[in-house]
Amino acid sequence: MEIKVTWQPQVATRFPELAICTGLIKDIHDEKENEPLRKLKRDVYAEVRAKYDIETLKDNPTVRAYRDFYWKLDIDPTKTRPSGEALLRRVLHGDELPNISTVVDAYNLASLKTIVPISGFDPDLLTMPFQVRFAKNGEAFTGIGMTKPMTLTDKTLVLTDAKQAVCIYPYRDSDATKMTLNSRKTLIIAYGAPGISNDYLKQAAESTLAYIRFVSGGTAETATVFSSKQQ
């Protein structure tokens, strides 16, 4: 599939250096759990627990960039945490990530390691192009695990395909386009913020694709950065 991303002019004007990075991997074999995933979890948990301290995490430059971005979107990041930070904090508190599937767990591990929010979608359920835009007042969105839709406002930043919002940028994915054990491809998206370089965003996406290949096989395409500055 050809991935296309457009930026609503209001978003590009307000955040002229915002970017996302996409990556597609095909011929995956997703399953509930396997030994490569267990090994990857052990390795990543040990690495981040040795690298980060829960008491000083808020001062990390990557954490700070996403928190500052949240404040600009009128979201309190101490109550609704950026997803990468939330996953990392869970592990630093001594807990483990919930086991969902090898693919989903792999991109969650990449997210907590890099602190970059990362989504995974079944591309067969998507309709190009993507757009990063502000929601419309009253727009409905049903996230993964939600029993009923929530109502968005025009302050909410979303990623949409041609039919619907697929993510509240950058912390809640849509139930309608989520990965399942029957998915044979996954499209991952690493979400940037002001202060996060395109190079770091691409590294996070490439790490995600490598993790998925390790636990579920597949053939990955090169990750691509789309910036609001390019619009």
C-alpha cells in the first residue's frame, strides 16, 4: 500500500515541526506469546530498569518534550500520560506489560524503550490517505477497550484515515483498525512532538520493525518520516 499523510493547515501552522514516522511489515505471524517475545521482554525490562530512575524520569528530555506538547494540547500529562512514558513507568515500578500478542507487545516494548508513542494498525482496515488534524466538535471516537464512543472537541488532535479517526494523537488507538491474531500485516506509526528530531523518530520506528520481525517474522519496508513542515 502507498502511505500518504497530509496535515491540516491549522496543525501545520501551530506545530510547524511536528512529524510522524510510518513503517509497514508484511507476512507476520502474530500469536499470543512465544519464547522470542519472552526473551525480548526480559532484555528490554533489564535495560530500561538499569537506565532510568522513576524519581528523575520527568526530567528526561524526551519525556519533557511530550509533556510540553500535551500541555499545548490542553492535556494534563500527569493525569493522561504520553503512552511511551506510561509504559515505561509501569515497568520501572516493577510491573510487566499486559500480554496482548507478539506483535502488539513488540511495539509496546519499542515504545517504552524509546519513550516514543507508537501505534500498530491492520493496514487492511485502513483507507489512505492519513491526515493529522483537529477533531470536529461532537466527533465520535471508540478507542481500544472502550464500551461506548467518546465525544471529541476541536481541541483534540487526531490521526485519521479517509473514513475515521484512527488515533487520538498520540495516546489512544481506535478499536476499528486494531491488530488481531488474524492480521498478517501491520502498519506502525511513531508519533513525534516538538523537540523530537526526525532522526530519533525514525530510529524508534526502525527499532519497532526489528522487534516485530524478531518475535513474529515478516518483511519490513523502510520507515518513512512525514513532517508538517513539508506540507
